[in-house]
Amino acid sequence: MNIQIYGATKCFDTKKAERYFKERKIKYQLIDVYRYRLSKGEFESVKNAVGLNNLINDKAKEYKQLNLQHIRGSSVREELLFKNPKIYKTPIVRNGKKATVGYEPDVWKSWE
């Protein structure tokens, strides 16, 4: 398993995800999504695994500032999301081509 956790250092769910893997002695890599953005390939892989709308945190301040709720075109939403990692729901947990958004221990259990 090659687990990558993309999240914010202050995010409670990111800390819970980190604790989940630590308790099971599963090696993981924690990546601060605000400091090191997802590459285009990583973004596409996660988007294909979970869907574009599941990646968007509609409670984020930046979501409202960019008026994303009024933008219907998926290509425009995708571009804005890619360029603004503060709009991501976190944690984004990847295992190869598989990915989850948020705290999803039931899914992670099936990866073991």
C-alpha cells in the first residue's frame, strides 16, 4: 500500500485520518495540500475516483468568494478548484488509483 494523505495541518478530519493509519501501523505520507498542491495528474486521478462535486468544500470561505455556487460549467469549476486548494474537502486519501475524500475508515479498511 502506498497511502498519501493530502490535507490541512489544522483540519480535524485530516488528523483523524492520520491517526487511523498510525494506529494500524500502516505507512503513509502526509502532504500539506495548501503548501504542495496536487499535480494535474494527481488531481485527475482523484477526480475520476470520487467525482468533481465531492472534492468541493461548499462551506469554505473561498467557495463563496469565487461564487462557485453560481458556476454550472464543470470545466470552469474544475479549473477553479485545481487553482484554489483551499476549496478542497480534506483529507484526500489516495492509494494508487483509489481515493477518498473526508474521513472514510470503512473504505480504507477494504484497502488493507
